[in-house]
Amino acid sequence: MTVVAVAVPAQRRTGVLRSARARVALGVVVVLGLAGAFAGLLSPEDPRAQTARLLTGPSGAHWLGTDELGRDLLSRVLHGIQVDLVVGVAGVAVAGLLGVLAAVLSARWAAADVVAQRVFDVLLAFPSLILAVAVAAVLGTGMVSITVAIVLSQAPICCRVVRAGLLAQRDRDYAVAARLSGVGPWRVLLRHLLPTALDALVVQLVLSLSTAVFLEGGMSFVGIGVRPPDPSLGNILQESVQYLTVRPSFVVGPLVAITALVLGFTVLGDALNNAARRGGSQA
Amino acid sequence: MSDAVLEVRDLRIEFGARTAVDGVDFAVRPGEVLGIIGESGSGKSSVALAALRMLPATGRVTGGAVLLRGTDIAALSENELRDLRGGEIGLVFQDPMSSLNPMLSIGRHLDEALRAHGKGSAAERRTRATELLELVGIPDPERRLRERPHRLSGGQRQRVMIALALAAEPAVLFADEPTTALDATTAVGVLALLKRVARELDTAVVLITHDIGVVAATCERVVVMRTGRVVEHGAVEDVLLRPQHPYTQGLLAAVPRLDTPLPKLSGMDRSTEPLLEVSGLSKTYRGRHGQRFTVLDDVSLSVRPGETLGIVGESGSGKSTLARAVAGAHAATAGALRFRGEELTTKRSAELRRAIQLVFQDPYASLHPRMRIGTALEEPLRAHGLRDRRARADRVVELLREVGLDPEVSRRRPAEFSGGQRQRIGIARALATEPDLLICDEPVSSLDVSVQARILDLLVELRERLGLTMLFISHDLAVVRQVSHRIAVLYSGSLMELGPAGALTARPLHPYTVTLLSAAPSPDPSADRRPEELLLRGEANGQPARGTGCPFANRCPIGPVVRDDRGICRDRRPELSEHEPGRFAACHFAGSLTRPMIEESA
């Protein structure tokens, strides 16, 4: 008695790009990503080269104008985006890896769970900028400190997201079924539980990127991040604010870039979240 | 039918390009209970939604009409529709838990419904709400009005839902699977209530269900639906006793019944030692406020090699807890499990894991949604030391054939299979390690009747062919009776009765078994199987009165609630004792309540 399985028509996977908002956000992120990646090629001038034309407004030669040392603002903003993306991607990637590692160990051993959660409680208790000040106090200023600050502030969040996913599934029938059929605990954890838990992590990573940009901006703005003359969105913004009354257009470039990056990542994260939930309910 | 209050004429409903309902006709008169019966996907619920113009956005009525007192509901404006929904037509859903707002009191729920349909002042509404609760048979309505839904049991919640639907004195009441989420003994009361509503309030009741027993017990006329069409329509006696359409005939044949001859089950080895011994098994959970919940209370039984032991009980009886303790999914609080004389704990040797396997109730939840079927079946093989890739692949093919699936499907994922097919995969996975003891925890409860019958056949066939010993757990006595040699009846964690399947269902010793049997839905509408005195008072709520007495004392039809001279049931707990050779019951008055309707057929 052979019963032939009849294929249920596969449900069309509802994609991330279903909403216009998500498509715009992805567009913004891609454009800024390309701008950052090819900052060297796209910049009309050396972002550190000083000229005599101080604090000029936007013109044909300097699309965004020049700063107080006569440097081309467009070039500086493009390089600033690059710096932000480098520290953001590096920091968030490391945070994600650490988070997954800690979550898997926590799900495997109760003792590891207690230790990891208490350490993360402490880290999460500090506002991220305060944490960043502490990091800068130890490691000094610069891109490495920013990256470390991003890791310290985001790894606990990533860990909690993954851990919650693992724990929520642990007593599901399919996990119990796997255990009862003799599958070892590591394999249950990595093959059965982790893949589903990673859905939520992808969403969190994108949201963390927006926090990373924000954190870089904040650190450089208060002077413990990227130090001039190296450009970063944060320190350009900080300089521009000093000349807000003299040359209001100065602030436009860095402000728009930061806003666009943070907003782009946030909206994209939201869209991913919705897509994951829709997909999850079908699965 | 000119006196019909609701008439559905040649109704067609499409979801996208798919026709869900294709030319359905029926009419209901005031005071009548009409049953619509069909399996999943038959379009029975779509009809109800269309009658309220509540089809989801993807669904469209493409032909025909729904007439309420002669008015086409398609012509109604939004305002008129509001009066229709919950006004002229009331609706009761399957799940009474998710249909009530946990934050609002029962009184608020009723008040809202009454106010929405403009029923009087606050004081008048309050009086009316009390009346409604009385009407649906909720004791102490004044107090209940102030309480929130979580204080009520499942059956009481469903009664509140019915009270809500009746608040606006609807002409038609749609009940969509109203008893599917309830225990049989509770469902009986809810169905009796629906019948009474039709009779006393002259409401037309449309009862939508997959359960032929529900229709037989409640309805006067029945519509049988299949893939969107009406295959048969007529008086309940005609359709259920003399079905004309082959589909109805097949459906009726597939329903497990208590009054059919028992199938011959072979293969039990009486001489040898028991394969599984459960002695004094208890499991308690600690609640949030430190209180203890006993879900399994000192249960002892044994299973011989080759035997199928059926375990029957309602929700909260501890049957799944027992199954999972034996399977090793969780530890018991007290007592011991022995398998071939060897102690069983949650930490087991690979050999013990291999020998004992579990088939889960829900075939949707027990397969990993992203894992290919082949991989899922290979896992236990790999875990039990089958290293060779080819050998594993061969065994997967063999397993799929064994459970009646095409081996080609091994590259597919669970979402591509129907419920019955998934359950076959679940069985294949359990068989992968060639177990000696197969535990089936409600393996057919979430399946349609016709699929259910095929899965049961498969299990019996596999048992014979592979010489399996089985622990078969279900809430449905009729299902258990078909596949088991012996049956154990559990009630709120305690073993009530244990005996051979035929004798136990024909001449039950324990009053609880008697009530279970009389509550079991039968597809025979002519059988007057429900004497009033067997309707249970109250219902099991998972928190039985712990103490010295019999756990069933407060609901027992021959216990102290009914008879003053039976204080002993409250004072002394009856031991499980042998009343006839091989028949055990835990009752002081075992065998005194009999149920002569069913002839012994074993």
C-alpha cells in the first residue's frame, strides 16, 4: 500500500521587500554602503587636505562646501561613512559571533548560563555611551575603542535574542522527538534549535548596525572616538555644530548621512522582523 | 421551505482561484438544530463565515445567496451588518479560551454584548446577564459575573460563549466545532445546552463539526459536505442510518464505535515476564505560589511483550505525563519504571533509548519544519551507530515504504505533507531504531476521521508485522478499544480501572468508566444512550481535591453527591483491587453501576 505524497503547493515566501518602506530603506543602505566602500574613488579631494577657502557654502567645486580648515566636506562625509561602516560592521559581526557562542553555551550548560547572564546584566546596566567612556579610558580613543564599545554593548543583546530562541524551542515536540530518538545534545542544539533562532539574530544584527552608527557618532561627538584630522560622521558633526550660526549648511552633510544610515538600518530591521514572523508562522 | 429563517441558496465561495464552496443549499427553521458535517477543507466553516459576511479578504462569494428571513445579506449596509453579526446571527467558536478577553470579567463581556445591541439600562443589563448565565447552566451566576475567564473551566467558558451569542436573542446561532476542544464528558453537557437553546428559545442552530457523534446526538437534520459540495442532505436518521452517498458511507464506516465487534488482535505472549513495569509512579509539579500539582498519583501497571495496553483519560488525567515518563522525556517524582527488569530513568543507555520510542500527538509540531524528511529519519539511525551513508539511505527508503509513503518524498520538507502523511513520517521515525516498545501519545487525535482509520490500521499492521509492544494513549475510548488488548482508565492522575478491552467496555466496573462510555459520541442517532443521571456534575479541572477520599467522589453518579450514605468515598481512598480475574478497579462500589446498552462482543 503505497500512498503517493501529494505536494501541497509551496506557499509563496513573503519577502522582505514586500513593503515600499523596506525597499526605500534597502535602497538607502545600499547607496550609502557603496558610497562608503568607494569613498576613495568618489571623493573629489583628499579629506585631510586643507585649503584657504574656509567655511564656504555649497558650490560647484565643493558640493557640500568646506569646513573651518578649508577641507572639502563631501570628501570628508564620504570617508566618514566609510569609517562608520567599518567600525559598525566589524563591531556588530564580532558581537553577533560572541552572542551566538554565549547563547549556545548558555543553552547547553546551566552554569554557563548563570555566569553569562550576570555578566551581560552588568554590561546592559550601563548606558552604551557611558560604557564607551569606560572603554576609551582603558583603550584610549580611536576606531578600536569604538569597535570594542560596539561589541560590548551589542553582544549581550545578540546573546539574549539567540538564547531566547533556543530556550523557546527546547521543549517543542520536534526537539523532544530528536532527543528521544537518541540524537546527542550538541547536535540537537546546533542542527535543530540554532537555525531557527538565527532568524531573530539577523534582525537584531541589522538593528545593531544602526546603534553602532549612533554610538560612533556619539563617541566622536564627545571627543572619545575618531580624532581629527581623520574624518568620521561623529566628529564632522561635532565641528559643524560649533559653526552652526556662521555656516548653517556645514551641518547638513554629516547630519543627513547619520540620519539616513540609522533610519535605513532601523527600517530594514523592522522589515526583516516582519518577514521573519510571517515566515515563522508558516513554517 | 417558506418558514425557514435562514436559507443558503446555491452558495459559491472562491479563495483566489480555488473554489472552496461550490453550490451549497440548505435552510434552517426556528427551533431546529441543523448539522453541517465535513472533514478539514470541506468548506463547512466558510459557509458560516459567508453567512455573517465575515470571509477573509482573500475569499469572495461568487454565486448564490444567503437569505435571512428572505433578505439577501449581500445587500446589507455596514450598519445593518453590525446588527446582523451577533444580533440576528450569533456565533460560537471552537476555542473558548482565545475567544474571551482574559482581562475582562464575564459580566463585562456580557454587558458589552447587551449594550452593543441596545438592551436597556445598566441595571437591566445586569439582570439580563445573570439570567443568561442561568440559562446556559452556570451555577452561582452573581459571583461568576465578577470573575475573569481564567477562573472558569473549559466547558464553563464555552457556556459563557453561548450566553454571549444569545445576548442579543439571535434568530440563528452558528456553532463552529463548539465541543472539539472539550472533554467528552464536558461536551455532552454543552451539546445538551445547544439543543435546549433551540427548543426553548426557538433559535435556529447550525452546528458545524467534523464529529459524526456530535451530529447524531444533537441534530435533527444534517448536511454532509465534501470539498465544497453537499454530498448528502436529510434527516439525521436517514443520513446516518441509511447513507446513500459512498462518501457518507465511508465516513460512517471509519468512525470507531463502541458497539462493533472487537477486531481480533493476535500476538500477546502471556507466559513471559512483563516487558514494562510501572510501579507507584507519581509526578508532581510545583506551582508558582509553592502549591503542588499532582498530575500522576501512584500509578502501577505492567505491559507484557506483544501486548497493546490502551490508556484512556480526559485532559488532566496524566496520560501524556505517563507516556513521556516512560519515553524518558521527563523524570517522575516517585515510583519506578522497569524495562525487562532494568531500571528506567531519564539518563538511559543507547540500547534502552533504541528499545523505547514515542509517536507524538501533533504531527505538525513534532517534525522540524526546516529539516528534510530524509534527514529527520536518518538522525536516529546515525545516533544509534549506523555509520555507513548508503546503509542509512537504504533504511530510510525501507522505513518510508513501511509506513506507506513513496520513498521519493525523502527530499521534501514537512510543510509539503498533509496531517496524515506527517503522522506516517512520525511513525517511521519512531520505528527507525527498531524499538521493542512503541508509545503512541494520541497519535490520531488531530487527524480527520477517514485518515484516522488508516493510521490506526497502519499501527495495528506494524504491530503484528514487527512484533511491537505498544502503549496506546488516547482520550477516545472507542479508538483505544479497537487497537488494545487491555485498557487502563486514568482520572486526574489515578488509575481507576484496568482490564481486558472487551470486558471493560462491555461491563465496566468503575462508575467513571461508565460515564466515559456513555459520553462517548456514537454515530447512531437512534441509540438513547444518555440517561440523565450519567451526566457528570462539574468537570475535571486539573486540580482534583486531594486528600483521603476517592478522586472521583465529587463527580461520581453513584457517589456521595447523589447518595448521602456514601461518605466512605470521601473518607477512604479505594485501593485498586482485583474484582474478577484480570480485572481491577479502584472503587468501593465497583460494578454497582452498569450500562447494559452495549453487548459484550469479545
